[in-house]
Amino acid sequence: MHIQESEVEITAIRAQGAGGQNVNKVSSAIHLRFDVKASSLPDDVKARLLSLSDHRITQEGVVVIKAQEHRSQDMNRMEAFARLYDLVQSVAKPPKKRKPTKPTYASQQRRLESKKKASAIKSNRGRVV
């Protein structure tokens, strides 16, 4: 799965947190926006991506990633792209279909035996005549 850079909107913003004067002077954090609906991804991948319950995906179908771990803007840009790529790769492969299986004979017997025990315990709780 390949994401084209023209489909991604990147903005440099000031990072939060500690960092001395560098934080006040340099816009080293990256704010990445990726519109899933307008992208060139296959339709099934788009659908799976939009159905994710991820806080980075807005209701309009825009993925918003903020990267501010590194001091350099280039490193944060690469980090943001890596996170976006990982998010898309997580839904790129369709999920496996579940094959229903039958319970084994032994597990059925164990289940019935435990039901008989529970029934016997409950029937002994009754009034003694």
C-alpha cells in the first residue's frame, strides 16, 4: 500500500512541553492530515480504515497525526508518515473469515456431566419430606 505525498497535508507547528528556548523559537512538531475518502486507496481499505474506532480519525474521515517526539522537523515528519503508514497497513489485509467448528465429543460429555452435577446440587436444596 503506497500513500502519495500529494494526498497528505503537512503543517509545522510549535511543539509542546519542555525543551528550553528551542520550543519557543522553532516549529519542530508536525501536524499531518490525510483525507481517507479523497485518497487513492482501494475502496475496501478505505472502508476498513473508516470503520476503525481510532481517536486519530475524525467523523469527516480525516486522519490527524501529531508528531513532536524529536527535536528536528524532518525526524518528526518521518515519524508522522511512519505512523500513517502503520495505520493503513493495519487494515490493508482483509480479516480472515471465521470457520465455525463443532465441539468435540469429549467436550460435549464434560458439559453434560457438569449440568448433571449442577442439577443434582439444586434438587437437593428442596424441602425434606
